[in-house]
Amino acid sequence: MELVYALILAFVQGVLEWFPVSSSGHLVLTEKLLEVFMDLSFEVALNFGTLMAIFVYFRKDIVYIVRDILEKRWDSNNAKLGFFILIGSIPAGLFGFIFRSFFDSISGNLLLMGSGWIVTSLVLFIGSSSARRSQKNFGYLKALVVGMGQAIAFIPGVSRSGMTISSGLFFGLNEKEAVKFSYLLAIPAIIGANIVTFGNKTIPVDYLIPTMVCFFVALVFMNISFRYVLNDRKNLRWFGVYTLILGIVSIVFGLV
């Protein structure tokens, strides 16, 4: 039964990582419903599965970024995207180093998660109604602010993709570029979490099957999200409605 529960959680992570609803929050809710508890290292292992999916899905973009940086084509769009990712990763790196253990310790608090989902909802409504602007004005400072949105997502219930996609749209990125930047911005964060959790050790053998299931599920639903769901900013409002309802329900149950 432990393997069954682990596979259920892997499926939840693989599906919801690509939608602005806080996959980590849903993992906590799923664990509560199944009455199981998985430690932080299991969640990090599942995130490694989503990391592999990002590398596979955006392999060409990643190769172009690395190539242009190494060849010192620093004015190219690919190199700039790479530098934006590095700059945008700074807030999450600092915030995670200082506060991650604290937020992990309170991740199951329904009142806090509910509040986080309501914050996510408000941000999604702003992102869905943001006016289209020229993305030529997107620079390092705005990339840093988007990264701050990723850092805020350490708060339980706050969606990392919701914060980064919405802020990217607000600062002028089109839907495709905002979603791509959000997904690629997760790479340093996930790598950092794996290093902190596992160090130079390998992922435990018991986690390999759930991690691979998460990887394959993530590939499928990342494609669905990127091509058909988040390709229109107006669709964010539906996720905003969902997270608002989820937040209110979570707060009510937390009070009860």
C-alpha cells in the first residue's frame, strides 16, 4: 500500500506542477486524505522527476542558452534568457536558505495554506487581466522581481508557477514566454533543493519508481499546459476561481 500511496502522490505532482494551483499544497492535502505522511526527501525526489521532464521538454532551449553563453553571444535572446534565469533564482536561493526549514515545518497548516491559495487567486486574477505590453522592456530588474514571486511560493499554498507566470505577464512577456520562463526558472530551485536534501548521495531506491512515474506524467501534462491551457492568459482566471474556493474551504476546515 505504501507504493500505491507513493504512486498517487507522484501522479498528483506530475500533473499539478504545471498548473498554477500549488502542487506542494495539493500533495499535503492528498497525504491528509490518504492518512499517510511522506517526508521532505520524498517530495524533493518527485521534484527531481519534474526537473528531468523540464530538461527533456525544453532541451533545445537549454542547449541554445548554454551554447550562446559559452560562445559569449551575450546579446542574443538565448543568453539573455539564461542570465534572466540566474538573476531570477537569487531570491528563492536566499529565501530558501534562510526560511525553508521553517515553512516546511508548518506546511500542513490548513489556515496558512488556505491563505496562500487566496493570495495565489488574487495574483492569478491580476495576471489574467494584465494588458499586453512590449516584452522588449523585460530586463534584469523585472526578472529579479519575478524571482521574488518564486521565493514567496515557499509559503504553503502559494503557487510558484502562478506567481512567476502572472508577474511575467504583468511585466510584458507574452503567454508562451512567461510560461517558459516560469518552467525554466524552476531548474536552479529544484537542483538546489536536491543538493541540500541529498548532498552527494543518490535518490533512495524506494523513490525511483514514483520519481519515474512523476517524470512521465509530468511530460504529458507539461505539454498540455504549455500548448493548450496556459497559452491564453484569460485561462488563469479559472485557476483563480479554483484556488479561491480551495483557500476558503481550507480556512474553514482549519478553523473547525
